[in-house]
Amino acid sequence: MPCCWDALSARLIERAGFPLTFMSGFAVSAARLALPDTQLISYAEMLDTGRALCGAVSIPVIGDADTGYGNALNVKRTIAGYAQAGFAAAMIEDQLAPKRCGHTQGKDVVPRGEALARIRAAVDARDEGAGILILARTDAAAVHGLDEALARARAFRDAGADILFVEAPSSEAELERVARALEGAPLMANLVEGGVTPLLPPKRLEAMGFRIAAYPLTLLSVAIRAVEEALARMHAGEHPAESARVSFAALRELVGFDAYDAAAQRYAGDDAER
């Protein structure tokens, strides 16, 4: 599951044949605000990005809903808003606000009871009409150890969460332990280049029992590198090679100019009669 940060990146993921994507909070904060993933971006900004993103694709999109942006009632509102925006699922985590990227230092988590209340509120919002899947995430392994993270994940499952995510196992053995302890539940693994969790092949993760392998920063990282290389050439008075860019025709087609022009022809006669 390559992750996206705007409508165009989501569309590219869909066109490449992937069955789903994830709106990464890290990537949205970076692309929209050029700020770190420390909950500086607001619920309204994430929701606005999500509406545009979900409207650009037909594949399911999971939305990063961080800590739910407040107490349990805020969580319910967040889940309802994400559902209305078009998300198929929303991720709620147990970090202490302001949260941090799961593969960085300085994280902390709320007490287990408060974490469970967030998930129960999210599940209630789902069952009261939002109709959206709940992805329950715990970052407790980095703070209290893997035993506590697994205990929280089991409690989230018992509370009705649809998908479970234990963030940042630090070895293949820890990934295997997560999969064994939560066997039977849909599980997600998060794979960050240079992060804590080893970058195992998808087939290996599938054999362990994981259902989703998320790559939150891969596309953003390669896009930044490509832009930097193009800018370096332009700064030197050169131009990016043709092989390094899509054609103008392909770009027009990607963003919908061809479809727009074809649709506009339906009404060309009406305009001429005026």
C-alpha cells in the first residue's frame, strides 16, 4: 500500500494498479505545510486534503486521523467527518498529543484506558452511521515494550476495531511475534526507509499473517529527490532530460484535460446558438 499526500499522488497509485492507498499524516504535513509530523496540521486541513484525495480515485483510501484531535467526543466527530469525506477507513492512535511520526524519538502514549476509550468512541461512530472501518494503532512498544503494545492491540480488537496496527516492531522476530499474538485479526505493517522496522518483502509479511504493508514515505521521498535533481540542472542553466519527465500530452491526460475537452463538446452547440 503506497501512501499518498494529495489527489494527484493518489491517482498515480490507483493507475499503477494498487488496490488501496493511505493518506499519510507525515506526507500531508510535509507537502501542505512543509512542517514535521508533530500534529501541527489541523483536523480541518487533513479533512480538506482528504476530500480532494478521495474524490480523485475510486480505490479505498485509509485516512490518518492521528489521535482523533481531542477527547473521545472529538474522536467521534473525526470519524464521522472522515466518513463524509469519502474515506474507507480511519486510523486512530494512542499517542499523547502532540503526536509524532512513529519512527522518531520522543514519543509517549496515553494510559491504556484512555487509549481504549478513543477506540470505543471510534467504533461507536462507525456503528452509529459513519460506516467506516476503524484502524487501531498503538505506539506503546517504544515506550512500555512490546508486551504492553500487544495487550493494547488485543483490547482494541475486543472493542471492535476492524484492523490492528502495532507500530515500529524493531526486528523480524518482533513482527512474527505481533502476527502470532494477534492471529486472525487483519494486521498492518508500516515500512519506513531508514525507520525502525525492517523492510521485509511483502510476500514474507503476508506469510507471517499481515494483510497490509504500508509504505508511507517512499513516493514522497523519490518525488523530492526527482525535483531536487531537476532543480539542480535548471540552476546550472540546463534542462531536465526528457526521460526524467512525463510528456505534456501525458500530463494533460493525467489531470483530465482530455476527458474535460471531450465532455465540453456535448455543449459546444448550445454555446454557438447564443
